[in-house]
Amino acid sequence: MRPHHRHPGRRRPAIERARSVGRRQLGHAGAAAAGAAGGRAGRRGVQALRRRAPLPPLLPHRPGAPAHGRGARPAARCRLERGARARHLEPGRARRRGGAGLTKAALTFCVALLLLPALAISAATGGINLSTPSNSALADIPPDYLLLYQQAGLAFDVPWEVLAAIGKVECDHGRYPHPACWQQGAENQAGAGGPMQFLASTWRRYGIDADQNGVADRWNPADAVVSAANYLAAPGAPDDLKGATYAYNPSPAYVATVLAWAERYQEAFAEGTTAPVDVGALPALGDPAALERAVLSNPNIELRPEAEADVQAGRVDPRVLAALLALSQHFSLAGVGPFVSGHSYYVAGTNRPSNHAFGRAVDIGSIDGELVSPSNGAARQAALALAALPAPLRPDEIGSPFAELEA
């Protein structure tokens, strides 16, 4: 699988070796403090600064618009009859939608008719390598941001992959087009600003002048990344990464998304393999409203307008939504839709009703920024991941451009 290879051939910056962190340290998201990096209430009294190692020199801030322009993702369609992706949870964040004139879908699946309780799958244990980025990390993270994440992680004993994952979810490593991510002084509707999306009140407590220019600036990437590491260390990282991430943004869906990106960024997430899906982190199938909210707010799912309307209207089978959320733990999905609206009632060339007519199917246009096609390795891995889902999420049918998988 070659996810997010936007910058092939990127060189890896030199870094120090650091100890591995076991996945069992992820723990469970507790009722830690409420609020994200920009708006948390009721936190326990903690020190504003808890350095565990000397802070390495960090890259100087380069003012102005982001140096790494966000390239437009190619429109594509992949069809899934179970599963979807989610959008960002933060209020006021601009959304990226799939294009209207997309090519026909290439991956399809449909759900079973029985609604059964979701099965909990224990997370596999294994080490998180804190020093060697995966090919996916090298392809997706700008070199200056990667170095910042690594240095801040070493300074505060926080896995750099988790810092990078938060930076990805919040502002795509400073490339997200919303001015609140990169423009000095700009904030979103919730009052969060900078590449790590700090609120002013939280910044006053945890903000650090990492580049030692005399000002702790939440729009300065060097200051923001180190301050995020400081913030994660306060509620318990690295011993309880899941709890620390929950304290950063108290949403189980947010935690699942961040930790999925962290897995992808570590070397252990090998090319051509798919990490296990944490079904236990998904909303219950018996709570359709929670599934709908999770899909509409997930940063890894870009719904087409008609698909968003179907979700909001409750027209989509909960198993489809759950499967999409499961898929979004390891893949970025775009051009998602249609579910019901905009699709023929009948299967093409037949008089048989389509699963789309009952909200039991969905099309996906692109996976990990590439059109679904025989050459998209991430799409192939997504099809394999769907086939490996536990009942009742496992699709009854999966259509894809990979003939060997349908044999």
C-alpha cells in the first residue's frame, strides 16, 4: 500500500534513537479533561511545563502563508456497500467535499440484512518505533514538520507519531487552507488557531517559546508542536496515549482517528499490510444518530453533498456507516457517495432493485488521495480490509477493479 505519496523520494532528516512504546500503553480514553487543544474545562491541576529531556533546537518559524501548498486531490469514485469515512470534529473547520463530476465507482460492497451487535476486537500489541518514520510518513509529512515532531517528542517523551497524527488531523501539517491553521491571528469559530489548533486560554497555560525568539506564538509551527507535546505530557503521555489524546480533544472518534494516523506513520505499519480495525472504538450499531454524527465529523471521510444529505436524513443503513468509519481508521476516503440520492433504483442493465435504493451501498471515489484504479495500492488494501471486517460489518458484496480479489 502506498498511502499519501504526495512527495515521493523525500529525504529523511537525521534523528536520535528513542525507546519503543508498547501499544498496551494506549490504555483507555478516560473521562479526562474536557475540551480540545483549544477549549478544555475541568482539567486536573498539572504543571504547565513538564520537560523530560533537554529541548533540542527547533527550526525557526517562517512567517506567512504555509510553505507547503495543499494540492487538490484528484476526484475518484470507489464503491462500498458498507463503510464510509468521517470529517473533522472541530466546529467551524472548513470541509473538503468530493467533486460532482466523478468517474464511475470502482469499489462496491453491500451489507447483510440482519442487524447484530458490533463485535469488539482487541487491539494487537506491538511496539511503536519512535525514531524511524514509515514510507507513508515520509511521503505525507513535510520535512520541517517531521523534524519538529521528532524533536518535540524526544524532549517530552511523547511518541512523535502521535504528535504528527494530531498535526495531520488538525491542520494537515499546516497545509489546510483554512486561515486559522496558518494565518497569524486567525481563529476558527471555536477560537482555535495555529497548526495544532490551540485556544488562547489553553495556550496561556501550555504555550512554549520553542525557537526562543522571545514570543510563544501558537501560529508558529515550532512553538505549536512543542506546546502540543507539553500538553500531551500533562495528562499522562506516554503511559496513557489514548487518555492524553482524549484530553486533547474529548471525542472517541477523534482519538481513534489520531491513533490510526500514528500507526500509519510508524515504521511498523509496513507497506502492503493493513493494521487491525478497532471495532470497539466505533459507535454502537444500535445508535444510528451517533454513527451519523461520527461520519459527518470524521476528517477522513469527504461526503458528496447528496450523500451528506442522505446521512443527515437517516437514510443510510447503520452498518454502512460503521464500516466506513472502520475503513477510515487507516484510509482517507474522498468522493464518498451516493448512498441513495443520485443513484438509480435498479442495478444497471437489470430490473433488480439496487442496494443503494435501501441505503445499503455506497460509492467511494478515491482512497488516500488517488482515484480508485488497478494501480492504487491503497484501494486494494481497503478492499482487503473490508473483506476482513467482522460480522455484521463485513460486506456481502465488494466490487473493485482488482479481479484477483473477486475470484
